Amino acid sequence: MMADVQEKEARRGRTRYRLTDTERGHAWGDCAEVEGLFGETWRETYELFGWVPEGAAVLGWVGRDVWWVPQDGALDPWLLEDAESLGPHPGTDGLVLTGLDGHLGPPEDHRGTVLLHDGRRLLGSCRGFTRILPPGRSDPPIVLRGLSPGAELRRALATATRRTLDLGEAALEVRDDRGEPFAELLMWVTVSSWCPSALGSGSGSGLIDLELEGKLSVPVPEHARPLWERWLAGRPQTPGTWAALDTRQRWAWLDHVLSRPRPGTGVDRPAGQAYELDGRPVTDVPGLYLALGEAVNGPGGYFGANLDALHDCLGGGFGHSGPGTLLWHDSAVAREHLSHALTPDGRPYDLFGAALEVLAESRMRVTLA
């Protein structure tokens, strides 16, 4: 019996990761360990001149979405994601802020007063800003350890030239300890080196360590590492596993339940289902959607990550078909924390009320308790 368990554990370890050619569909190989998965995407850095905080000082992680609202009204608000404050710029009245710019990033030549808020509260204002070029960095390579190479990879390595070592786009498929799909990460595969792996049982095992240049298309953020380690043991089996997390980690948890493969997607329960939502941990925006996902689809379940996505989920294809009923326990918690939100341009609105309207419009009758 013990030998069977050990064999299953060894087999599961070898096949945790699979590198697959996205164009032709064949597997480059399976492996036990991968180094270099966690990192940060390129972050922009800004110095905000004449920074005047609204209330407490802005330090550390600021918020998932930080909106910059120009007060002259000539331009729409700009978005800085996953913003962090590095504190005051030494010897000045400025604040140094970093984050991820999308297509809504602030123009470099804007001059004039700008208000900043995180969707919940006003953070402060500045009279102008400039982009700071951060020091250069080199991303560590991605190393697949204990890789059992497929036939195509063995052939490519045996006849390697500079051109054949560029293997194109690939997907790194990840499975959890139960063998269920966990994540799929895209990367551009350029082999820089390979050698026999120490994870093999001997020199004739055929396992190699494969080092790849470049990086993942979207690196897994370092702050999500503990969540990955927890989820790799398998999907949570008890409700509220996320409840003790802070807001940033809750967002990382929500990102994972949003992006993880869901083999049963598209299979809905019959209409008329009754759901119950534990409202005690609904103290922030990700908590709202995590609680809804858990109420409808169980621990680790997904049922929207914003109001538009919630509306889509209510329309079918995500485990529910209307009409239905939802008993929302301790709803006063969400009312207290989500009733005073801000739109991108800084106008106040009631997120709790808006969520109730979306549910009602899609024939989900909610009872607040």
C-alpha cells in the first residue's frame, strides 16, 4: 500500500507542469519543478509634485485601481493598477508612486491639478507629475527541472542551431495535487541551455533541466505565491478560506478563480435554486465577488469579478440559471463597507445597491438578513 502511495506521489510530481506548443499542440515535455514563475511586470514610476494627502499618509500598497482625475475636465481619468507608494521624494513636497499602466496611463505632458482616489476614498491631490525611469533590471531565467522531454524537444535539442532553439509560443499547463487543471501560463520559448537533471534517479534517467530565456507573458506576482502554494493542494473544500486575507491578497485570490480552468463551465443547475451567502467577510470589493462565487459555486467558485461580469454570470453558463433566490446573511457588513464607492471620475455611488439591482434584474430574489 505504501509503495502505491509513493508511486502516485512521484508520478504526480513529475507531471505537475507540462510545456505545450500552442500552435501545433504537442507537448514539449513534463516536469516536476519550475523556477522563475514569480516576478513583477514592468512598473511605471511617477513623482507627484505638490502632493497634498487627504487624511492619512499614503504609504505601501495603495490599491488595485488608483484613478487620476484631472480637474480641468479636458481629459478622462487615468488608471494606475496595483499602485504602491514609495513615500515622499526626499527633500521635496512630492510623492513617488509606482504601478501598472494600461492604455489609460497618464500622459507625460499633462500640467494641472489631479485628484487621486482608489475607488473607495480620496487619496489626495497633486499639481503635476513626471515619469521617472526606474533602474534597468534583468529577469531571471525560467528553469524547468526534472523535465521529461517529448520527442519533438529531443529532436530539436539533438539538431540544435540558433534558429531551432527558438521554439515559439508555448503554454505552461499547471495541475494541482489532485491532478486537476490549475493554471495555464503563456510564454515565448527560447532555449538557452540544458543539462542532465539532478532530479533523475541516475545518469540514464533521461530527465533534463531546461533553461529558457525571456519571461512569462504575464508573470505571477510575488504576493500571490502563498495563494498558489495553498491552491496547489487542491481547490478549497471549506467555505471562507479567503476571509482572513487582506484586500490585495483577496484580489489575487479572485484573479485566480477567474483565470483557473473550469472544466464544468457551461453546465448550469436547474432554475429555482436557493443559495446562501455568508456576508461577514464582505468588507471590500473582492470580498463581495468571492462571497457571491462561493454562494453559487461552492468554495473556490467564481461568479463574477465586477458588475458587468456578475450580470453575464447570471445569464447562464456559470453554474446558475434563473430564476433563483439568495439569502444574504449579515448583509449590514456589505452595506457599511460598499455603499460609499467612487466612479472613475470621482462621483460617489452605492456599489452594494448596484449589486442588488443587477441580481434583481436577472431574476435573483435576494433576502437581506
